[in-house]
Amino acid sequence: MATSKAALEGLTKSLAAEYATKIRFNIIAPTITDTPLASRLLRNEKQRETMSERHPLKSILDPNEVAALTKYLLSSDAKSISGQTFPIDAGITSLKL
């Protein structure tokens, strides 16, 4: 998993540099999100609670949170952002509590 993540981040930076004047490239890296893809991990209340407790902010992402960041990055408000990775992870990668 770490290898593929690093490959995507490298590809994003490379594409952002190559097409800098034409297209912006960014990555959104969400933690577990309440979608059908995560349904096996969130199939009952106990599992949902366990997954929430793993995160410092004690939450599972709602798809609308990811959509809101996507909408922002696609907007002209983000016209100076390219080649970046945006983790939406309820603090799991950066907060050590």
C-alpha cells in the first residue's frame, strides 16, 4: 500500500510540473469513509465504533466531506494549488494521541 501511495504522489507531482500552466493535479487521501466500498468494515455498530475509536477525532468520514474538498480543489478558489496531497483522515496520520 505504501508503495502505491508513493507512486501516486510522485505521479501527481510529476504531472503537476509537466502541465503547470494548463492543468492542476492534486490527491485527496481519505481515511475510511462511510460508502458501499467500506460496508464490510462498517457492517455493525461495534465495528463502526472500533473504526471511529482508531482515529484521534473519533469519527468516520462522511462522503460529503470528501466531496466538499473535491469541489474546492476544482474551483477557481484553489487556482494556486497543484501537486499536493490532502489527507482527510480524522487525524490518524498526523495526531499522535
